Amino acid sequence: MKLHLFVFRKWKQLDDVQITVLDADGGKVMEKTLKMGAEGLLTRIDLTDQASGIYFISVQQNGKGKVSKVVKQ
């Protein structure tokens, strides 16, 4: 079963955006640094090869952002 998450975020600043995926133990599963475009940022996170469990997705820009919890079954 494929699991793709799409992250959309829009900030006023066009600075880099850091996306980090952590497992339930705090281990880093994936990390990306992307450029924010004028229309926002849309990226795909593929958790297909990861084990079932809880993951945390952090989307940060200039030290501010949001963390979301995802459960893969």
C-alpha cells in the first residue's frame, strides 16, 4: 500500500522551508529543505517504505511553523 502525504504551506516570506519527518521515538526519517514560491509550497512525502506507526511532520520557516501527527496503519 502506498502512502503519500502532500504538504501545502504559504508564508509571506520566500525563505527556505525545512520539512522534517520523525518517527515516534524521535528518529529522523526524512529531511528536506525547499524554496518557498510566490504561490506557496507543495511537496509530497512518501512514507510507503516506512513501518506502520506514528510519525510527526514538522514544517518550519525561520524558526516558526507547525508539527502534525500522522498515523500509518
